[in-house]
Amino acid sequence: MLLSKVSKAFSDDNRLKILKYLSDGERNVTQVADKLNVEENLASHHLRVLATLGFLKSDKKGREVFYKINDVKFVSLIKDLKKSKVFREIILRALDE
């Protein structure tokens, strides 16, 4: 995975808030927008960016789309970062804390 893609995904505070919110379970666009106190179209944009990069999975239930964290993508990201000595040391330090 390219670092530039990861950087893009995590470059916005709202996207980081979305990831934290979704770590408690799947949510639809309305729930995400309400939690962030933003318009649904903005929440949808951020969800789409994260999903396009693979960090979220989506599941359509009727007329609604629910988003959840893509665990596999985050594991892949950690494995990629672990290949770098600097990031490996950071990861190991973080796990010790």
C-alpha cells in the first residue's frame, strides 16, 4: 500500500473520527453524519474516501448502506509499516505502552 494513500485517508480529522466511531460497530451515513454533526453528503464523502482506499467495508441492507472497519486492510497496513525499521520500532513501542 502506498504511503500517499494512507496519508490521504488519515489527513482529515473527520475521517479519523469516523474510524473511531466505527470501531464500536457498523453505522449508516445518517448515524455518522449525526455523530460528526455534519451534513450527510459530507459524511458520505468521507466514508467513500475511506471505503475506496479499502479501510471500510460496506453492506447494503434494504435502502441503507452500513459501513464497518475492514480489519484485513488494517492488518495489511501494519504488516507494510512493520517492514520499515523506523515504523517497526514505533509499533513495538506503542504495543508496550
